[in-house]
Amino acid sequence: MRTVLSIHLPEDLYKRLDSFAKETGRNKSDVVRESINFYLWEKRFEKTKSKIKPLAKKAGVVEKEDVFEHVS
């Protein structure tokens, strides 16, 4: 099921969106949909990371290299 969402954008943002869509050969709806999806994914990732951080520190995982050590 698809739902229509209307938004108001400042003119400069709309122009940037329009230019980007034309440059990439996509329509504005696709660009906005992908942008929202990415933004929400990033927020979920940050939330998860903040929950895991104390547990990781307890386990001695403080640097990126520590993660690779534990995974390998």
C-alpha cells in the first residue's frame, strides 16, 4: 500500500532536490523516499550503538580494532 505525503520545502532546498534528481536521472519522490529511509536507519543505528556501548566497554571493546579481534 502506498500513502501520499505532502511536505513544504524552502525554495532553495526544493531547487537542490530538483537538481539532484535530474543529475541522477531519478524522480524527486525516489530521492526523498531513499533519504528518509537512510535517515531513519541512521537514527536506529545510533540508538542501538548507544545501548551497546556500555556493554562493549565492559567486554573490553573500545576501539574498532577490538571489534575485528572479537569477530575474527
